[in-house]
Amino acid sequence: MIIHVDLKDNKIWIQRDGTEIGIANQLIAAGVPKKDIVLGFHAPYKRSLTEFAVS
């Protein structure tokens, strides 16, 4: 599996991203705000250190 993405509570949860460019970068380029993207592959405490949504 290269990419695993879930849609939960009107947010895009990226659970796994094995792409070179990064699916989050592609979503941002397509106009999705960072506040609507959760990097689910990071522990919750690490998510708060990013510019993306925590949950």
C-alpha cells in the first residue's frame, strides 16, 4: 500500500504516504487548507508541532 487516506469529521486523515512528493503537498497545491489535513501517521503530540490539523 502506497497511500492510505481516511475522511473523518470533514478532515482528510493521511494514515500512510509512501509517495515521493507527498500527498499532503499535492492536496495543498489543489487548494485544500492545511487546517483540513491531519497527518495521522504522526503521534498526536507531534501533530501539534506541524502546521496541519491536530485532529
